[in-house]
Amino acid sequence: MVKQHTISLSTEPDNIYDISSASAEFLSEIGAADGALTVFAVGSTCGITTIEYEPGLRQDFPEMLQRIAPKGSYHHDATWGDGNGHSHLRSSLVGTSLTIPVVNGKIATGTWQQIVFCEFDVRPRKRKAILMFIGEAN
């Protein structure tokens, strides 16, 4: 079985959104059994990863990215004048897709591991995350 679903998000700059529940709902709705769930962030200034979605890490994560790819002057900014060169670099570092095992219809993440959509851009955006399940049905 191959099934697809799109999650729509309205995002704010430098924010992280827990999409674990929406992903689990999708698997339940389609009657997934065992297989793989791929989550893909549509855009070049956003990302998908896992993190413990708690207040401390929701602060630590962007602070860590600020040390690695700080806001500032990039060649991209000189070319386009949009001030989001760092956003593109952060997206490249984190990545825009993630594949997670699905076992007995459930996402095989750890207790404190949530799937998160990361907004790295400098302005609010309308975003999409595509979920693709490939595997067996119940």
C-alpha cells in the first residue's frame, strides 16, 4: 500500500511545530500496519527532524543553529536581498525529509521523540509537509 497526505501549516519565523499527532492520525486513518513513513518539508528554508518537544529544547535548538549558521550577511542575501541566507543553510543542515519505521500501525519513535517541522525563514509562511506511507495495511 502507498498512501499520501499533506499537512498545511501557518508558521512564524524561527519556530518548531510538533507534527507527531497529525502523522499518527494519518497512519490510523489509512489502516497502516508495518512499513515506512516519509515526512517531507516542502521548501528550501524549512526542515524536518525529531526532537524532544519541550520548552528548553525549543529554545536550545534555534540557539544552536544561531551558533552554526548565524543570521548575518550571506552571498545569497546580496543576490536576492531577502535576508534569509542563513535560513537556507539551516535547512540544508537539518534536512527536509525523514523516514521513520512504522510497526503495528504506530510510528516507531522513542517516548520523548517527536517529529517536528522547523521554520527557519525570516517571515511568516504557509507551509506544507507531505506524508508518504509505504507498507502493509491492517
